[in-house]
Amino acid sequence: MTYPEKPRSNVWFLLPIFFGVIGGIIAFFILRQDDPRKARNCLYLGIVFMIIGIIVNILIAASIPGIDSGFNVNI
């Protein structure tokens, strides 16, 4: 059964931008009946931001020098 498509606000794109893939899933389930195209785009946006976040975390973790096990503390 197809639902009539209602245009929804573009503010829904803020949900995956701020909350990543979780926000994209929430927006998808809310928008899927009213505006399926925008629902898919919100989900894709959340996935893209999750991948970008993982890549940035890997790059930051690679640039931090190794931590010594002793931390130079004498007890």
C-alpha cells in the first residue's frame, strides 16, 4: 500500500547530523510513510557521518604517541 507523499521540513536533516546513525534511524522511521525519499536520505546521511567519525577517530588515535606503562611514577 502506498501512502500519499507529504513534504516534510528539511529540519529533519539535523537529527542525523547531530546524532549520527541513531538520528538517521529515528528520522527514517518517523519520515518513511510521509516522505520516503527524505527518510532514505536521512538514513544515508547518518551512515556517512558515522563513517567520517570513525575515520577521524582513527586518524587522531594514530597521531597520539604511545603511552608508557610506568607513566614515570616512582612509588
